Amino acid sequence: MITLLSHIFIKNRTSYSDENVRRKYGMLTGIVGIILNLFLFAAKFTAGIITSAISVTADAFNNLSDAGSSIITLLGFKLSGQKPDNEHPFGHGRIEYISGLFVSVIILIVAFELIKSSVTKIFHPEEVMVSALTFLFLSISILVKLYMFLYNMIYAKKIGSTAMKATAIDSISDTIATSVVLICYILYAVFNIKIDAYAGIAVGLFIAYAGLKTLKETVSPLLGQTPDPEFVKEIEDIVRSNECVIGIHDMIVHDYGPTRIFVSLHAEVPCDKDILYLHECIDNIEHDIKTKLNCEVSIHMDPVDTNDENLYEAKVLVSDILKGIDERLTLHDFRMVHGESHSNLIFDVVIPHKFKLNEKELFEEIQQRVHSKHKGYFCVINFDNDYSGITS
């Protein structure tokens, strides 16, 4: 259905990284989700009233909340496509994450209400009526929800949408929940085993688990999560493929919503090359990254002396010492300033996350090991945090 409708309503429908195409896919799946969930609500609510099965009725209202979630997702894609303005110069892309957050909260509310009504049903049971219509509606619901999971997950991956992924997880949770309800209904119809209310609790707990999982996934980019390792590696590969670049460090990735990624990094270049030539190389790298990865990028040039053998030997010495302390430790911006009595080794060290030593302890450890190797070397160290997840 989605494929057919995309042929009709979406031009350039395979350009998934295009902001306008992404928004149209999000809105299209949202509209289809609203229609399907309203249909399921009407069918299961009718069946629940006929049979007095609390799990069926609760499952119906779960579909009604899903329709509300689809509306939120639809609005999220619509609003996130607004152009940047004076108050929001980086655009409104994070609204898509916020819509996913609201969907997660709705899932948790539904889970709570389902558990509460099921507990009440345990102490105040009602007779459940067997109906072939109910069996039919529940079976159709499972197939529809499975279809919704598949198309939401497929297009979530294609357009890179956290909100759509949350909807997909909600759909597969509903598929499992409705399957449990159907099994309970069959057990009652065939063997007169009544576990309707207990199944409602189990379904509610499962939905709550799915809600917490999607909540975590939608909150994480809002808080500033570590960028995708594959995305970071692609940037590194493009930068390092240029013959002018010796090394790369201090990469920071800012996520202002899908298709609104801003990257800054430092590229080490030979200090003896022509500055205009190096500037042209950096401009070419920035253009390649922007074209291939659909993001904004700013690269700072760090000149490096590649002809000083003493500098090179000292850098190798310190690098080996850092690896001896922890394999994840890296250095950059390495310089040497000679004096009459000693030489200062000036460099930056990137500290990985959850590192065992604080900055003072690490400095003392590095200084002690360097001094044991070479009495005339003193360290001047600036410590950096790892914002790209490369060293963690």
C-alpha cells in the first residue's frame, strides 16, 4: 500500500536523504497509520463489548492511542520541515525526535491503564462470551499490525527516522499483545480456561517495556548521543583519503534532527606546504563530505612539522607510553619547545569515556613514564574529551 501511494504522491520517491521526500514519507505513513488504527479500534471495541472480554476492549483502546500516536508522528514530520528562522537558525528537525518522545509516553500511559483495568478484572470478573466475530477481528488485527510494523521499520531505515522506528516497535508490540489476547480467547472457548485478566496484565507489562525502550531511543538524540560509528568512519575515510591530510582529531557531530547534521573537526597538514594549496584541499574535503553525507562541515587546519626527526622520535615515545597506560589513549597537536636545561613536549590527549584515572592522575602517570625514558623531557598536556566515540 505504501509503495503504491508513494508512486502517486511522492516525486523522486527514492531520494530518501532529501528533506522534502523524508517529510512526505513520514506524513504518508502517519496518515495510513491513523486510518488502520481507527479501523482496528472500531472492530475490536465492538468485539469487546459483545463478549465482555476486558483484554479485547483494552487492546481496542490501545489501537485508539496508536491512532493518536500516528497523528503526533504526522505533525512531527510536518513541523520538523519548517525552514530555519531567527529563533532557530539550525532548523526544526528535532521536533521529529520530540514527536517520538510523545509516542513513547502514550505507550506507557496505555500500558498503565491496561494493567490497572486487568487488576480490577481479577477481583471483579465478568463472564466472557464466545464469538466467531471476535476471533476474526483479532486475527485481522494481528495481520494488520504486522504489516504496519514492516512498513514502518522498512521506511524508518530508509529515511533514518527515530519517530517512525518508535511507531514500528509499537506496532510489533501490539502484534504480540493481540496474539496473547487471541490465545487466551481460544483457551476460554475450547477449554473454558479463563486467564483473560492475567493476560491483560502480561500484555500491559510487555507494552510498558516497549514504551520504555522507545522512550530511551527518542530521548537519547535530544540529550546529545554519540554519533553513529559508521557515519564517523565515513567522515574519517573521506578526510584521510586526501593526500594533504596527515591526521584527524577533535571531531564533533551536532545532531539537529535527521538531514540537519553539523560536523567540525581538525585536520593535520604538513607545515611546509603552500597555505593556498592546503586551503584548497580542505575546501575540497568539506565539499566531498557535504555532497556524500548530506551534512554541513567545518574543518580547522593544524600545521604539523614532518621533517624534525627529534620531534618524530619524541612523539613515538609518548604515543607508546600512552598505549601502555590504555590502548584507547591518543594524542594530537604534538610540539616540542627546546630550552637550555630541558625540552617541553606540548600535546593534547583525548580521554575516553569511563576512564579509570582523572586528569591530574593521568598527567602524573604520563610525566613519570616520560621522565623515566628521557630525563630532559617535560610534558605540557591539554586534555580533551571524546565527542565522536572514536576512542571509547
